[in-house]
Amino acid sequence: MEQSWPSPPVPSARLVLRGRVIDAAHPAVMGIINRTPDSFYAPARHSVESGLATLSQMIADGATVIDIGGVRAGQEGGPVSVADEIERVRPFLLAAREQHPDVLLSLDTWRSEVALACADARIDLVNDTWAGADPELVNVAAELEAGYVVSHSGGLPPRTDPVAISYGDHPDDVVYDVLKTLQAGAERAMAAGVPAERVLLDPTLDFGKTTRHSLRVLRATGAVAGLGFPVLQALSRKDFVGETLDLPVDQRLCGTLAATAIAAWLGTTVFRAHDVPATVQVAAMVASIRGDRPPTVAVRGEP
């Protein structure tokens, strides 16, 4: 009798940035460098000098993309003006591009003015974590011939911490909202001139979501991949991991890697991470278990 074996639920769409292909056989880790004094994870806070040293190490550790941000996601730390954000990220991006001309650079911003100001750094990806709060940002991404991250923040404005969030009475209501929002965002990006292969979907766990919401959306990663675009998961040391395990930020690595493995199996190919070496290994191992990536070495038991 022929045996039927379980297989990964959804094929993964490929992401192409500046000719570099990221797909199920070549998953990518996006290293995080925050040019902020108040990032929720202290080791990710960097000056220009420490950030450049960290960037070099991340590349050596296997990071494919480096994501640079200048404003903390939450409300702590006070307001940051457009000029202040530009001053934080532009000099770093220019220095990073000079030192590493071939690395893929991502700019984490929701402001079109910031992306435009950084155009001469040749940004490869615009990481819009606040779901088109500035409707011009996607047009700037298209103008720069960069990729664009479509996110889901539950309709909240930038830097809003979720309070009393509800998507309805059914547990899957949050999933329906995520899928609807991401599909609409992808269509908007393509209409603006961003090719489908440069549109990246991020369910954006924690943003506009309770911990239960984030866990439910993570379980539905296959449905997000089923929309037909490459998927990014930003899981690293987030609050949903901390609350699930009742652990502080500096003890959330194991929980993060467990979530990373599940997301990878379900079709995610890009992982935004603080801990690059561990995430690279998890993503590669799951890709090989899925059958998308051959082992690097396979000599055990061979003649």
C-alpha cells in the first residue's frame, strides 16, 4: 500500500531584491539594528560606530538583510520628529552602504519623508510596520525600486500600544482581518508600481494584537503564505513570547526560536531577528526538513 506522508501546507513565494532571490530553499534572516536610545531590547541600541561593527558581524553570521530603524515602535521614549529620525538613520545607512556595497539594506519607517531623505543610500526594502499610515510611503518605495513590507497593525496609528483590542467573538476573526488587510495592502503596493516579487507580507505580531491574537495569527501563517506573496515574520523576543512563557526580554530566545521554526515550516522565508546565528540555523534546518534545501554536507553512511 502506498504511504502518504504529511508535507508542508503551502509553497513559499519568492522575494527578489536587487537581483537576490530569497525563497524556501534560500530563507533570509533580517538582522535588526536600532538607531534609538530606547529600543525595548537594549543590545539592539546602537551608535553609528557600534551599529557598523554589529552589521559586519551580522553579515559574517549569515544575515541576508539588515533592517535599520530610528524610532521605537511603542510610546515610550517620547516623540521623534521627522528631522530627528532622518538624523538617526541616514548617516548610518550611507556609512553601511559605503562599507558593504552589496548588502541588502532595509529601512524601518512609516514616513515617506524619511525614505526619500535616505534614497542616496540605495535602500533595498522599505519596512512599513504601521500599515500605510503614510499613504505616500508605498509610492516612494516604488520610486526607489525597493521592496515594500505590507503590515497589519489593526488600524492603529504609529507608536500606539494596543489596549482593549477586539476583532470579534470568533477566535479566527483576527486572522480574517489580517488576511484581508494584507491582501489589500499587496494590491495597493502593486498598483503603486511595486512588482509582486518585491511585495513582502508581515502579519506583524504584537502590533494591534493581544498575545492570544498573535499566537492565533502565527498558527495561520500558512494562510498568509497562501495569499501568494513572500512572508516576513518579526518574532524576535516580542511580548507575545514573553507573556506566553512569563519571561523578560533577555530570556526569550528559546521561545523566539520555537516560533521561528513553526513560521518557517508554514511558509515564512524572511525572519527579522536580533539573534542572527541561531535564527540562520533554525531557518536552514527547517528548510531542509521541508525538503526545500539540501544538507550542506551529507556523508554519513555514504560509500
